[in-house]
Amino acid sequence: LRRDPRVQRAAEQVRLRLPVLGPLYAKGLTARVCRTLGTLVESGVALDEALRVTATSSESLLAREATAEMRRRVVRGTSLAAPMARASFFPPMVVQMVSVGEETARLSEMLLHVARHYEAEVDAAVEALASVIEPLLVVVLGIIVGAILVAIYLPMFELTNVIQ
């Protein structure tokens, strides 16, 4: 089932809609696409080839489809920002930054700036999530240890009652 594109697409769309993890996943996806594309464009690779490489190197089906569509539109002569706006995981700020980068001929610089920004946001969100989960994990482990202790000592207490 994981190999079926329809299942992959549905799973990724569910992942994007999750309450806390969805925005985190979208930011990570955006950062990876922008980092790859920005690095390729900065190193002198043509935009259509950079989009092709980005599409094939992405592990996300949504990112592959979005970058493939962006490549088709760019080859036809439209801007990069227009098809990027149609992708479900690119925030409006990213589209705006890419549009400005295209107009000022500093696309790679803008893509790398966006990638750094979203990577920093993902790092901060993961740290915040870890700080919330840590106390919860301590409580859960305490309950598990308490249940094990009760399971061990309860039969011993029952045994002393039976002997008396």
C-alpha cells in the first residue's frame, strides 16, 4: 500500500492536517525543497534542470508532484511563484519571497534565505515539542513503574493474609 501513489498522497495530506505535527511537517518539506532548489540554482544549474533534480530527489510525493508541476510551468514560460502558490504546503510568504527573488534576479539567495528561516523554525518547534513531551514521559514512566510494583507486591500481601 505504501507504494501506491494514491495511498502516499492521502497519507501525506493527513500528515499535513495533523494538529501539531502538520505545520512542522509542512515547514520541513518547504525547507528541504527550497534548500535543494536554491543550492542547485546558486551553483549554476538551469532552473528547469534544478526543478527536475529537486523533484526526483524528494522523498515526499507531494513535493515531487509540486516541483514537477513547477518545472512544467517554468518550461512553458510562466514564473516559478505561480505554480508554487498552488502547492498545498508552500506558505504564502515563501511564494512572495520567490516572486521577489525572480523579479530581482536573486532567486537562489531568496530560496536559501527561506530554507534557513524554515529550518530554524523547525528546530525551535522540535525543541518546544521535546520540552512539552519530557515531563509527560516522566509521568507515564512513573505510572508504569508504579503498576509493576503493585503487580509484584500485591500477591505478596495476599499471601501473608492467606497464611494468617
